[in-house]
Amino acid sequence: MHPIIAKIGPLYVYSYGLMVAVGFAVATLLAYKHADDFKINKDRIIDLGIVMLVCGIIGARIVYIALNFQYYVKNPLEIINLTKGGLVWYGAFIFGMIGSAWFVKKNRISFWTAADLFAPYIALAQAFGRIGCLLNGCCYGAAAPSSLLLSVVFPDESILRYPTQVFSAVALLLIFVILRIWQKRRHFGGEIFIGYGLLYSVKRFGVEFFRGDYPKILYGLTISQLISAAVFAACLSLFIYRCLKWKSFLKSA
């Protein structure tokens, strides 16, 4: 675990923040590169990326604080301390969507088109972020059996843990590849973005079984698994609706 990558004079470079920044930069640059394929003005891509990042971080932090409310009541100064991680992806997802919807409406850009452009690169950025989680020591796994070949031991601990950050990073890279291939076969607006929601919710639901940082709250499931199930159901319903709408449009054309 290396929460601090480097020290430059009095300044510290934190691994988690660095990997989030790298992921954001790579995702935004790739979206910028392929903006023409979706007929979106490249000048708007960087601005949209920044809006997504800022709103996402705010939303992710708000949800994390809400889930750990008692701790932050006792330690209010820790609310603004992001060096230890403390972000919930679904909070980032919701607030990022709200901010993006405002931006694209203001700039007269199709929400679904922009969402389909960014979807694969969001997964890629998350993969970078999960490596940051590993370096930071957050989002850790539950105790793993000694027979498991792939496991990690964090400082000040003597137990093996599942490397859930690595599981997530690999799964997100796979999602990125699938969505990039899918992009070239897109039929209707929102297809790739909704597909991302489906794939990510399945990934998160599965990885949660191996995590050790959230308690089971209902039927042996964590809060993230319950949210994942709701997101999957909502995305599946939306995907079917938009698919039927697209087919109906083709018949009437």
C-alpha cells in the first residue's frame, strides 16, 4: 500500500488522487479524439468532462458521508479530506448525470449521444481509480483463504485479503473493451450508456461478495449490491423501452 506516491518539498502526491486525475485525463482525451464520430463539437468535450468530474466527486463524497454519517458527525473536518478515498461510485454516477444533463441542454447537445460517447471511457477511468484504491488501501477485500494464490496483505495486518480493487480494475477494463466494440454497432441513442449501466451493476454486485469494507444489511447483501440490483432493473427496463421505440421508428419510416 502506497497512499503517498511522492513528496515534492512540502507537497504530497497522493496515489488515489493521482490515479483519479490520470483516469479523468485519459477518458476526456479519448472522448475528445472520437467526438467527431458522434458529431459533437470537440470544443465542448473538455468542458463536459470537467462538469462530470466535479459533480461526480461531490456526489460520490455526499453519498459516502451519508453512509458513514456517525463518523463524520464526530469528525467534521474529515469531510473535506479526500486523501484516504471515501467516494461512492453511485453517488458520482447520479450527480455526474445531473451535471451532464444540465450542460448538454445548455449547449444543445443530445444527452444520449454524449452519454454513448463517454460511456466506455468512464469505465476506463474507473479502472485507473480502482488501482488508486489498491495503492491507498481503501475498498479492501474480505479475509481470503490461505490457499488463494492471488491475495494481498496490507501494512499493520497479518491476514490475507481478496484483492477486490484488482478484480474491479480488470472487470472495468473488460467493460471498456466491450463498450468500445459495441460503439461501432450502435443502433439507437443511449444504447452504449445503458449497456454500461447494465454491465457495471453486474460487476459491482459480484465483486461486493468479496469486499470487506461494507456490512451486510439485507439478506446477506450490502447497500451497494441493493443499489446495483435497482440500477440493473432500471437500465434493463430503459434498454427494452428504447429498443422497442427504435424498432417502432424503423417500421414507420
